[in-house]
Amino acid sequence: MTLDAEHWAPCSDRARERGDPLAGTAPRGIRWFLLEVATSWGPNALLDAPFDRAIGRALVRRVEAAGMRILAIRRTGRRAPPPVQRWAIVDSRPGLESIVWGETADVSGLLDVPLDGSTGTPSEEPIYAVCAHGRHDRCCAVRGRRVATALAAARPEQTWECSHLGGDRFAGTMVVFPHGLYYGYADDSPDDGEPTPLRIADAFEEGRVVPEHLRGRSSLTHAVQAAQHYARREFGDDRIAAYPPLDEAVTDDGWRVRLGLGNGGAVVVDLVDEPSPPLLSTCAATRLVRVRQYALHALRVEPAPLVE
């Protein structure tokens, strides 16, 4: 199915009109390589000019071969190249969350950076990475920069614009490191009260999430992300560490996910695959597609086993 230009609208506007759900949409990312590229980005960031294409391809292959995701990052409003090539390695695995910053004299030195995080300087400061990759999708340019500007005004040293995160229709999108917490519609702030980007940052620094904007945690499967959403909606525990996954299984109708409770019990969440109506997933898309959505079928509590 295709859509003609007469009926085109920004993908994030259409997503809001449809009420596209955020739960279970965070792309997978367990370990990350972040690279400061202060100048403009091509449509594919590190694979296109003005970044050195040969080095970019070699670096992307090397990082992805190590099972990592790579992002270009830059400060909001700055376009002057820094005197050194700065990078960060992030581990988003639960219980192993870490950020290590390092630098090389020039871009060619990136091909020799150990990807195990054994070099560089550990940091306890979070990273708020906001997708503002306008050459990839115009919604990210418009809505993403609103989010980045608001965050940078309050937390200038922790805020970065980043290249494509995935889920353009959920712009403004952002990810909070080291935990890999994906958020969407982050530019939708209340008329009175704290802007949503600042609510997200405040919550993270208190060990909490903002459930109504959370897409999920990148180190977890999509089904677990969705199950945690429904558990939080039912029971209200917004701690980052709440409802850790115990096990996950495919069923005839979808998935069954067991999540831990602090008292030794478990929440059992049954999910079904509920395809979306036909939609354009990005501003550049011309073909309507259906995407997977995780609908709640049943939710129950398993009590903690009795101790004799």
C-alpha cells in the first residue's frame, strides 16, 4: 500500500493522532560506542560525508562485530570540531551499568580503541542522548532539538544530540545512559509544570522512570519491555529496578513474561501480538506497513513460595 503526497504529514504527528503505543518499542542495545562528531551529519551519520567514509565504514564494522551499537553525538548548538576525538563506551546491562570516556588524537585512532572498556576514564555522570538527526528524519530535527535545547539549558555537560535512535514516529526520542532507557514523545510537555525532558532527567537521578513516556530498556527484549509497562501501570512501582525479568516464553497467542516482585513473588504477564493499522513509520516512508504492538491479554500475581 502506498500513500500519495497530498495526504502526507510528519510521521510523529500521525503517530500522535493514532495514539501509537510506546511500550515495547525500544531497539535493542546492550553495549554502545558513542563518538563525538561536532560537525554536520549525513543521512547515515558515520557512513556519509562530511565524516571520513572509509574510516566510518571500518569503525562501524568493528563496533558492530563486537556486538555493540554505535552513535554519533554532539553538543547542542556547537559545530566547531574539538581538538581531540572524544568517545565513550557504555554498558547497559542490568547490574553492570557503566560509562567510560576516552579520546584519541585524531579519527584514525578510533580503530585502535579497545572495545572492552578497559581504557579511558570511568564516569558516574549520566548521558542524556537526544535524537536530532535531521538528515535522517525531519521530525527528529524539529521535535528532537526542542528536547535537546531544554535539557542542555539545565544539564549542559550531560546532554548530547545523537544520530538515529530508531522509532522516528515517536519523536522527540531520547535514551538515558548508562541504563539504556528509551523515551518517546519527550517534547510533549504540560502547559503548567516541569517540561517532560527535565522530568525524565530528574526521575533518572532519583532511580525512577517516567512510565507514560518510557519505550523500554534497550538491554531487554521487546516483550519484557511491554510486560514491565503493564506491571507498572497495574501496580505503580516506577523504580528503574522494579519488575526484573525472571523468564519469557512464546505462547500460541503471543508471549508469557514473568517479572520479579520484591517480596519473592512474581507478576505473570500474557501478551498478544496486535498489529497496528497501516502506517508510515518515518517521514521519508512512502509505503504503508503494519508494525507489532504488544497488547495485554492477562496479568496475575504469583505469590512467593511458602518457606517451611
